[in-house]
Amino acid sequence: MIDGTSPATDVPPPHRLIDDDRLAGHSVVANSTMNRERVLTGVNSYARELGFDPAEFLDSRGPAPSWLDLCSGEGQALRAASRQLPRAVITGVDLVGPLRRAELPDGLELVTADLGQWSPARRYDLVTCVHGLHYIGDRLALLERAATWLTSTGLLVAHLDPATLRRPDGTDASRPVLAALRAAGFDYSARHHRLSLRGGRPVRLPFTYLGANPDAGPNYTGQPAVASYYRDGGR
């Protein structure tokens, strides 16, 4: 049963949807607050949002685990995990990047890049995106790519708001999209808005991206988010 979805309102005509190159410069997306203060454990933390402590998960993966965090903001959680696990390889990627200049622990890299254009040179035991997909235009394409960035036993966890997935006429596209994600091996927790995948693999979702509306208004987090428009059928 899928919950947390609602019909679209104030649907922009197709010619007013914007592509991801323009979306990257929009104030809703190129923000300076995403994951700036979120720490590893505690009240405002990755552990709370993900439902597990990333450092504990990595510690169970062997002597040299790896973690890729998408939309990493200031990277405070990554810094803490890197100090706890000095042999870990940890990468954070963010459109704006860290605003505070501080020396990084060994093994930690913070990359400033557009996730629509960036790809890693390795695979990871853990790939996370804490509330970051809300600001990605073609989020299904990113999920397809991220599935291939996992090791064979790796774990991907990302927050997804199905209510921001739209058909060309602006109506709710959550049911077919979630059905396709589940068919590809993903699990979705409607209660926590968390999408997960275990084990890297090629994924191809049967939708064509049409563009985004960055003026869709707040999503379930209460913050402004991007609505992504798709039509049925492969690319």
C-alpha cells in the first residue's frame, strides 16, 4: 500500500518545465543549508534519518570499508565516521560543497559537483542520499546510476518523496514508479520515505524524464522541493 501521495496542483505547462542544467542554478536546488548541520549520531543525525549508524555498518564490512554520500553538504557526519574508521574510504558529493574550510581526515574526500554529471571511479559498500533526491531533477536516472556504484553486497539508502513524481499532465506517478523500482530490486518504506537496495546491479526504469518544476512548493519535510515529470516508456 502506498501512502503519502497526493494529486498535483498548479501544474506548469510542459514548456515551463526546466532541464537539469537550468535546475542546478535554481535557488531551491543550489542551496547552502542542505545537510550543513547534520551529524553522524544523535538528534539531527544521519543515524536517525537512515535508521542505522553508518559508522557501525561500515565497521561490519571489513578493515577498509567505503561510503559514498550524495548531497553531503558540510560533511560533518562523514568527518566523524572517517575519524572513527581511519582505514575507510569516504566520499561526499554536493552541488554547493562545504562552506567551512577545514582539513579533512585521511581517507575522506568532499567533491563539489553536479550529480547529473559526476560518477565515481570505484564502487562502495554504502551509498546514501539523506533528503537529497528532493532537489534532483531526473532522480530516477540518478538511482539507476547509483545502483551500479554499489559493491555486490553493498547497501543504498535514499529518501524519496513519491508525491513529487508526476506524469506529463501533472497527476501522481508514484504507483507505477514505485512498482518499477520494486521490480528492479528496491524496497520502499512509506512510513520513513526511505528507498533501499542491497547489492550493486544494472537498473533500467521504464520512464522518460521530461523536466522539473522547482516551484512545486514544500514536500513532506516542510521544505521547498522539486517535482520531476516522467512519461511511460524507456529512453
